[in-house]
Amino acid sequence: MKAIFDTISYDCSKLVTESYSTSFTLATKMLSPTIRKDIYNIYGFVRFADEIVDSFHDYNKELLFNKFEEDFKISLEQKISLNPILNSFQHTYHKYNIPYHLVASFMKSMRMDLNKKIYDTDEEYKQYIYGSADVVGLMCLKVFVQGDDATYEKLKHSAMALGSAFQKVNFLRDLKADFEDLSRTYFPNTNLMELDEGSKTKIINEIKHDFAVGYKGIAQLPNGAKFGVYTAYKYYYKLLEKLQNTPPLEIKNTRIRVPNYQKFELLAKSYINFKLNLV
């Protein structure tokens, strides 16, 4: 029965999420059960695409990425794929009428990472952020509003800003791995070899602005999505604060983390704020 295969596919997307990101998994578990599965499906898809360009160094990445993209397009046409991650994602794609241009923009940014190492202009930087982060926020928003197009249009700008904030925090946290392992730099007009407090502060302020715009949208989300997104917001903002208080040299040499005990403290505080309607 196809239903069994679909269940296995959904479980695979959930397993991918749990294996790659404990923080995202924790936030997703705070979503309503009616939408949780679809967020796992989106995460599994974007994670696999990202892994191809970031991790498979001993293989022909371009060949693998081309095959993944080709199989994805076929899955949309046939509404099935023997790749469980693509099978679960195409289900969510069709269920919520996710616009194709969002996925196309995401794949374009991932493809840029195959060969591009330095994003040295504001235009390239914005284009990459839009495709790698903003559109993922919009795909999730499609799930959160469950077909309410008016709410989707109202919250688009905030969802994009929150996606940008999350991605930029990741960039700053992963400076060492991106620069040393992948020879990649995302922040334009910033010499990562000589990252100083002034350059770091400029990046931090940019991210804080994105968070401020994103937070306005969180307060207007449906209740089934609000707590989960707020939890993710609190985690990433805590990570930003740790980065702000970390000397540039340490950021360049160490991957800054939020310990598990702090994650659960944040979760408890977030729940209290949510229940008291303080979000």
C-alpha cells in the first residue's frame, strides 16, 4: 500500500531533522501536530540539497545535485518519488500549493554554492540570502497559515526577515567551518581574515533588525504555529547574544553553541510567555 510508503517517507524526513538539528527539532515539536509533519518534510528537502553542496567532497557534487533536482521535478509531475525525502516534500508542496518559484530560488542559491566561494557584493549576498533562507521561511509560512492567502500576504515580509536572521546567525556561528573547510565567505565588504569588533557589530546590528521585523509577524501567526516559531526565535536570538559577547578571534576559531540546559530554559520561558499572551 502506498500509504505505508508515504508514512515511511514522512518518518525519514523527521529522522533527518532530528539527526541534523536538535534545536530545529525542539522548535518543530512545539508546533501543532496538524502541521508538524509538513515542516519536517520541508526541512528534510532543504537539508539534503544543502548537504550535497556542503559535505560530499569526495563525490561529483554537481552530478549529484543535478540528479537530485531532476528527481525533484519528476516527483512534482508524478506526485511520487522513490526517494523518501522527495516523496514527502512533494506531498507538502502540493498540499499547500507552495509556489514553484520559491523552490526554484532555493535550488538556485544551493547551486551557487557548488562553485562560488566569495559573495563580495551586496547584490550577490541578498540574492543568496533570499534563495537560501527567505524562501524557506515563506514555504513554512504556507504551512503555518494553512491556505489563508490573506494572512500569508500580510506576514510574508516578516517570514522572510526571520528566515534571513536565522541564516545570518548561522553564517556568523559557522565562520570557521565555512572559511577554513569550504573557503567560503558570505558577508560582503568584510575581511574574515581580519574580523574586528567593528565589522562584527555591523553584522550583529543587521541581524537584530531582521529579528525585529520577524518578531512582528510571530505575534500574528495562528496559535498552532506561534509557539514553535517563537521557540526558534528565542533560541536563535540567544545564540546571537552569545556571538555578540564573543571576541571576533574566538568566533573565527570556535563554533559557538547554546548548551542543552539553556535550550530547555529558553523553552520553559517561551512557554510561559506564550501562555500569558506575551508573544
